[in-house]
Amino acid sequence: MRSGSGAAILAAVLLFAAAPAWADDCPVKSTGMDDIVAAVNDAPNCDQAMRLAEACAYGASADVQFGAAVEKKCEGDFLGNLTAQRKRAYGREMGVCDRKYRNRSGTMYLSATAFCRAKVAQRYSQKASKQAGPSKAR
């Protein structure tokens, strides 16, 4: 029991210590969730959307919306061009992310799942960009 409360205190200290750095790194003027999602949606490409979402992440359940916005942005680069086999592979990779933290409680695990999914979409976008050649470079 004692180590559990020590871990909770350590987590709280780390959370408060990280807060000022987050505010400095996030380029969105407002730290409101809707403003960050709008900025991610307005990013010119997948990689920039991911950088924005990561810089502005809360480390909590709100990150689900940030990750979903990145997924959508990145999927626009490749989803329509995937073969049925590659779509199934993509779905399996997303499923790995969904299962990775499913037995964990706490909003930070929702954030981790969202960013895992967003990174899978980003990798697929980057592969599609490489296959398309230099004119589609990010």
C-alpha cells in the first residue's frame, strides 16, 4: 500500500513539473481541446499534424480526439489506395494499439492508445509518400 501512494505522489509531482514545458511547446494559442483539434485538422500534412498533437497532448483522455484528428489527416494520404490485404494489415496494427492498454485504468492509457493509433496511421502515410515519389514529400 505504501508503494502505491508513493507512486501516486511521484506521478502528481511529474505531472505538475511537466505542465510548464507543455505550455511552452504547444504552438496553439489556446490550450482548449477544440482549438487544438482544429489546429491538427488544419495542419498542412500528416507529419505536422502529429507534431502538433504531440506538442499539445494533455496526457489524458482528451488526447483521444487529438489522435483521431491525426488518424483522419494521415489516412487521407493512403487509405483509398490500399489493397484489401494492406487494409486488413492496417486494421490489425490498429487493433494491436487498442489491445495494448485495454486492461489498464486511467486516462493516460487512453492517451497512449490514441497516440499509438496515430503513429500507425503516420507510418502508413509516410510509406505512401515514399512510394509516390519526391513530389509528395512531406
